[in-house]
Amino acid sequence: MTGRRIVKPMVGLHGSLAEAVTVQLSKQGISQESFAATVGVTPKHLSQLLTGKAGGSLAIWNLMLFTLGIERVDVTWNRA
């Protein structure tokens, strides 16, 4: 199987934030490229934030949540 990759679901605070942002972008019909420009990051960095390849500061996560009108994020924890 070449070209396929297994993506592990993100859990904890980062995974919950990324999911909340991704869902709202889709619901509001906002492209990642447009949103990246709005919050002042490159599209590549936004993609890395949303996939867990980059962590991001609390300030950038707060800005993204505020910009999308997200008031609350439920956090899921891995209880393995």
C-alpha cells in the first residue's frame, strides 16, 4: 500500500481545539487559506496546527476560536 498513511486521531486539548476549528471552518464555508490570512499565519502553518504537526501558542488558538465564534470546546482524553 503505497501512498496511504494511517492518521491517528488526536486527543486531549490540542485534538479538541483542532477539531472545533476544522468543524467551524466547514460549517461556515471558510477555506483554510482564507482563514490563515485572517488570523495571520501561513496556510501551511494552519494546516500543521490542525493536523497536530505543530503545536501553536495559546494565543493563536484563542485567536482562532474567537474569530470563529467558538465559546466552548469539550476536551476528550485518551484513557488507554
